[in-house]
Amino acid sequence: QVQLVESGGGSVQTGGSLILSCTASGSTSCMGWFRQAPGKQREWVSSTRSDGSTTYVDSVRGRFTVSKDSAKNILFLQMNSLTPDDTAMYYCAARVRSYEGGCPRISAAYSRWGQGTQVTVSS
């Protein structure tokens, strides 16, 4: 069974940076980052293919960057220029089954989830 463990959340001022990490066991076809603020729907942030290519939601493109440490099986989310709109619980997710074309952007397509890590950005 694929298992995910997250870390790296915290509190920062507007304009600050954080790095989240997600350690995965087992093989996956896609890895994703999602976030959810209180009272709001879970939002797709990024999806990463097995070859390392990543797509991002418009609101974070240019500020967030996904990278991988293949040897240690860790996925990172580098978050820069943070604003209060980025405040949310962040989750990493994995899709085990193969998917045609690009990786999906809906949470229902991912079967394994990390425990979540809180990111809070103050103005």
C-alpha cells in the first residue's frame, strides 16, 4: 500500500517562504498537492507526472515550485511570495493507477493522502 507522510508547515509573514515535503512509499503514476481553507472546497494546487513534469493552478504559478528527490522518494513544494490567500491545510496525494494523458486535477482521482500540514500566512 502506498503511504504518504507530510511535514514543513508553519506560520510566516506575507512575502515569506516555506518548503513542504511529502515522503512516499510504493510506486505512483501521479503525485499532487491540494489545499483546503476553513469553509471552502478542497483546491487543486499542482500535479506531477512520473517523469517529473508539473502543472500548477494559475494562482500559484511562478511562486510555487515542485521538485523531487528520487533517491529518497520525497516530493517537495517550494512556496515563495506567500500571501494570506495561501493560508490552508495542505495535503499531498498519490494516484496509483495509471491515467491517460496528463495527471488529473480532481481529488477523487487520488487514492492515497498525507495527513496534512497547516500553512498560515499573516498580513
